Amino acid sequence: MRQGVLERYRELLEITPNTPMISMGEGSTPLVRSRFIENEVGCAELYFKLEGCNPSGSFKDRGMVMAVAKAIEDGSAAIMCASTGNTSASAAAYGAYCGLTTIVLVPSGDVAAGKMAQALAYHPRILVVNGTFDQALEMVRTFTQRYPVTLVNSLNPHRLEGQKTAAFEIVDDLGDAPDFLFIPVGNAGNITAYWRGFSQYADLGRAETLPRMMGYQAEGAAPIVRGEPIAEPSTVASAIRIGNPASWQQALTARDQSGGVIDSVTDDEILSAYRMLSRREGIFAEPASAASVAGVIKFSGQLDLAGKRVVCVITGSGLKDPDLATQNIDMSLQELPPELWAMEKVLEEVVQGTLSLGPKA
Ligand SMILES: *Cc1c(COP(=O)(O)O)cnc(C)c1O
């Protein structure tokens, strides 16, 4: 049986004899070498860390397993979060696995279909709030201070602790930290957690170098880039549609200590990277995840990446947002009767032997 992150990184996490070592098989996600974008951006090596391969389809599971284990250790019977999707999907999955009462607040209209389907399937108490994510989070904060319910948003310190294990895995796979880590930034918990993980490995002598942390927000939801909260953030990438990031200061620290950058990419750049990832790399990512790839493409126009080793974090699965994928089809689907002659007609270039077999330019 594959180890979960609690077991795999036991000595680097706050595990006590009373911590239940739960796992749904989170972590140990693939680090896949790029076949196309690597050449486009001109770096020596480009890898994608496929966090969509986690049990509920996003990196949120790494932090959730830790937060839920600690909630159980502390005797809590209920967990609660506000979420535009992936946090609630993850909380509901682990809540179901552990038999905890799970309450999720989702802002109305903001949730992608796949995430909503997951939330419904895992069957937590779902409260749809007619407001923004930030307003829903504020409600959860106050409620969990008043009542014996554990908050499992990234304000819960155990979440970031669990999430840092992704940085450990990258170093374990590559033998050292990469030169650059590109990552989407929403609430800025993940960039904070990765920096903590890389720093801890360096302190322990398990990595010789530290990466430059390259965080990317969506242009319509870029409070850190602009230096002020945004009341009505807007972007196609719902997972990073955040106007007032909870880990704002820590993200700035990660940026500054690492000599990195926090910048923004437009929705067009995100969607272009999203299509390139699926069509050229075979990686179906959610739009927020494509922000890291849009970031490396944008940055490669600003700085020479020759000789550099780069990792892009692909934070979640493209299946989370199926509507966006079907909207992004710019080809017509060919219909035909169930007859061989019809297929021969449609696939004329194959029949005539004029199909070019070389790689597409
Ligand atoms: C949560 C999430 C993000 C943003 O991570 P933060 O820790 O909020 O910065 C990005 N992509 C996906 C798929 C997510 O679920």
C-alpha cells in the first residue's frame, strides 16, 4: 500500500503518538518532464508536478489529511471551511473517510461544475452563501471561534504543514531543489507551504539550493501584485479568484527571501497555457493550474532561462471544470453515418496516404 504524506514525512511533521495516521493515498504525485513547453521557454529542464493526481483531484488533500488528523487528535467531531471548490471537495472527502460532520460554505455562482459534483457526492452539509469567498471565509472564522467546530481553511496551521510535503517530494525526485518554482497564487497558502518545505530541506542538508519562488495571480484577481485587496476579483480561474489572500505577508516573505517574483497573467494567457498543456503535453489541468505555465511563458520573455531547471506546479485536475473545456473547443465535431465509406471519405488524407507522419511543427 502506498504511504500517505503523514507516514512518508512523519519525522518532519507534527506527528505525536496520538495522531491518527489516516491516508487516502495523497501525495507522491508524478513529476513529469515537459515534451514541448520546455523548448518553447528555452530552459534546460521543465517538469510538471501533477497535483491533480491526489485523491480529490487537487493539492488540497496534502493539507487536509494533516488538518483532519489533528482535528481528530484534538477530539473534534466536526470540520468546516469556506471554499470556491477544491478545499470543500477535499474537506468533504476526508470528512466522509473519517466519519466527521463536515460543513462547507460555497459562494453562490462561483463553483466549477466538477467541484460542485464532488461536494454533492461526498455529501457534507453544503451552505451556499450569496456573497464572495472572502465574506464566506469571514463567517467561517467567526463561527469556528464560537462553536466546537474545527476550521480547515488554510488559516488552520496544519494545512500548510501538510502542503509543504510537495516541496519535499520535488527535491526527493530531482536530487535537489529546482532553480525556479512556478506556482499559481490565490490565498497564497501553497506558495508559503512550498517555501517552508524547501527551506526546511535546505536546513536539514537534504537540498543544497533553494528555488526562486515565482507566484502568479490572475490579472483580475491580483491583490498582491497591486498591493491592495480587490473587492470583486474576477478571472476564469475560479481557484485563484481571491481578493484578499489569507497568507499575503508570508507570500511576500517567500518571494523576497528567495529572490522570486509575484506577478499576474491575463485570462487569455491562462487559457492559452491551458490549451497548450492539454494539446501539447497531454496534461488536462484546471485553469488556475495553467497560471503557473502562463507564468513561465511570460517570464521566459523577460529573462533567459537557458541552463535552468524549472518546476511548474499543476495544482488541480482539468476535470474540475468541464464546462470550460467544452467552451474552449475551437473545432467542429465531425458527424457521420455508421458506414465505412463515410469514414473513408472523412479520413481522406489517411486513405490517400497523404497523412504526414512527422511531428507537427
Ligand atoms: C487552492 C488552489 C490554488 C490556489 O492555492 P492558494 O494556496 O490558495 O494560493 C490554485 N490552484 C488550485 C487548483 C487550487 O485548488
